[in-house]
Amino acid sequence: MDSGISAISKAMRERVESGRIFSIFTLPTLYTFICAVLLLAIFHYLINSKGNGAKIFWIILFLTGIFNLVLTQSFAGILYLLVGFPVYLYLSGRSSLKFLIPLLMTLSVFLFIIIGLRFSEAKKLDPVKLRISNWNQAARMIEARPLFGNGLGNYESKISMFTLPGEARSIYSHNFILQITAEGGLVFILLVLSLIILLRKKLIPEFNKENALYISILFIILLYNLIDIGLYFFSASLLLALVLSQLYRRKAPLPKITVFVTLILMILQLFIFISSGVRKTGSFHLNFNRISKAEGYFLKSLRFNKFNHKSLLGLAKTSYAAGDINKSNKYLKKVIALNGLTPYAHFLRSRILYMKKKYLTSFYHAGKAISLNKRNSEYKSWYDFLNDNLSKDLSKDDSDGDTEQ
């Protein structure tokens, strides 16, 4: 069931085995981004603090943050600091050699440590090659459906169709703008840009010392979205919301209805985020064939979001692994009803229907799987098998009148 193991669980396993830390966050680059923002905030309070006790407290926090940043082994951390700190020093009126020289020395040491920890990858320029490959793949997806895109949230399920042999593979484009364009299309992007242009006077913040920290964080967020998918991650979006709330402070109190609606939406988003996190834990256990443990996490995930089709797919996999094909088929029906663009759901359902001698519907789902992911060799082998061996039996399919699809 190798093709059934989620790409995110495989990637997570590789990250864990590499020794790179990322705490509760999805990827080391996301944790690095959070660390860089926190380091900038700590530095802001450090240089503005009064009294030796306060300074010692902030220095300890700063050194702890640097240590965590090193453990992520992420080259992106250098870029975040290289952008965020100079912008902050300039806007706060502290762009003197007294601050710039220690900054450059710290970044240089940090760079050499990261290169030492990931020398084999750095030598081959793997991080750069990965992103260039992913950007090219996203560009092909945009070119295929430029106006209205491939549908929000469909990048992961469709990107394999635009990945050439030998290219670095990823379920992310490593660029927020490219990924949102591939999913939403140019029409969606133009609408967003038009809205920004109309509100441009209100959106330009005041460049002063008071806002120096928040504007600097915005620059880091912008950079993060250029080298990763940024705002697709809940923590990055929440951070942006917090920064914007400080940059555009409202003097008058918000209407109660606005507060209520915002609170409801935030709670819903939080439930979706928790469900996704629990589901990824289940996928991780499934990757190690811990079937019962994985099933428990998938069920727990559905308590927070019963429409999480990836959790339902996980339950279909665990049921299939346990030999209960009827239960697996039940879950697969729900997955396809919620998101019919899930190729593995069609593939697994095709296998189950073949066991149940539903040849026609088995062939139908095999065709759907290969149409959604033409580069998957397992899907292709199964489709070719059905095409070659069942052509004489297709007329016998569903002889009991049941054409379950």
C-alpha cells in the first residue's frame, strides 16, 4: 500500500530521520520562520528594555531562540534574519555600525553552522534545485488552466500530473503566489489585486519607530511566502492577522456582530486546524504500519471536523489493511462524495469492487484514478490489467443490477 501512504507522512518521516527539529509545526522551514519572527520581537524588547535584570532575561530568550534556529538546520532562517533585522534597524533609527557589525557576524556564524550540518545538501544545492523544480511544476499547472485554476485545495492531488521524470517532487509549490494562482486562477488573483489597488491609500502603514517591529515582520512574512506556501499554514496566517491588527489599530470599538462572526470563523478554523494536525499524526503512524493506533487518530480527527476527507481516506486504508473491505468501501464512498479528485480513493475502491466482482464499476474507478494521476505506475498497472483481462467480462458486471458508483 505504498501509494496509499500520504506524502506528508513520508516527508515527516524523512525530516525526523534527518535530525532537523520543527516542534509542533508542519515543516522545519515553518518553525524557522516562527523562530525568526520571535527573535526579531525579542531583539526589539531587548534594546528597548531598562534595567540589567530585564536585559538579562531578554538575552537568555534571544540565545535560546538562536539555538532553536540552528537546530532547524534551515537555510531560510538566514534569509529571514538578513531581511527582517536590517529593515527593523533602519525603521527604528538604529542602522549604525554598532548594530550592523554584530548582526553580520551572527549571520555569518549561523551560515557556517548550517552549511556544516547540511554539507552534502548544500554542496549539491538541493534546497535551490527543489524550489526551482516546484516552481516549474506550478507554472505548468497554471498554464494548463490559467483563468479559473484547478480549484482551491486541489494542488496536492493534481501536481503529480505536471511533474516531469527526474524532477524533485513535493506536494507544495514552495511559493504562495504560484500555488494560489494554480488553484484559484488568474481571474481570482486579478480580483484580489484590484481590491488592493482600490484600498491602497488605507493599506499603506505609517513608517515610524512605533511600527518598525510590525513592518519588519511583514517583510519576513513576504519573504516566507516567496520561498514556501506561507499563508496556507494556520500559524503563518494567524501571525499575519496579529501583525495587521497592530498596524491598523481601530480607535472605535468593533460592532458586536463583527466580533461575533469573527469569533465563530476563528473557532471553526481552529477546529479544522486541530483536525488536520490529528489526522497527520494518524498518517504518520500508518506510515509505520501501526494500524490500530492510526485508526484511533483518524477517528479522533473526525470529532473536530467530520468533513475531513483525508481522515476518512485514512480510515479506508486502515480498514482495508485489517481485511474489512466492506467497511473500507463505505469510507471510500464518503471520500469520493466529499472530494472526487482523490486518486487513491478511486484506486482503492476499484480494487475492492474487483474483489466483489463489480467489474464495470471497478474499471470505472481505475480509469478515474489514472486520469487524476497519470504518472502513478501502480494506478497504470492496475488499469492495464483490467483493460487487458476484463474486456470479455465487462458485460457481466453488476449482473445483480447494482451499479454502485
